[in-house]
Amino acid sequence: MDNFFKKHSKKLNSIALILMLAIPFLLYSAAMHGLIFQVKILLVLMIGTMLYVLIKG
């Protein structure tokens, strides 16, 4: 798995940055429309993205 992260680190870092910028807006939109399931999914995705950045960033 470390080999995968080393090989694709540039792409993964770019994707993580884009996700960290986009998820809060999607989260706000889902919360305003009362979509509880989507809010939970987006929160899990945000937590995963932040953990990835903290560990591998």
C-alpha cells in the first residue's frame, strides 16, 4: 500500500485539496435541504480526507 501512495502521491494530494475545498459547500447544501444521509456521508468523506492529509500530507 505504501508503494501505491508513493507512486500516486501528487495525484492524491491534488484530489485531497480539491475535496477539502468542495466538501464544505456540498455539506452546507445537503444540510440546508435536510438530506440527513448525504450529510453523514459527506462528514465521513471530510474526516477521511482530513486524516489522509494529516497522515500522508
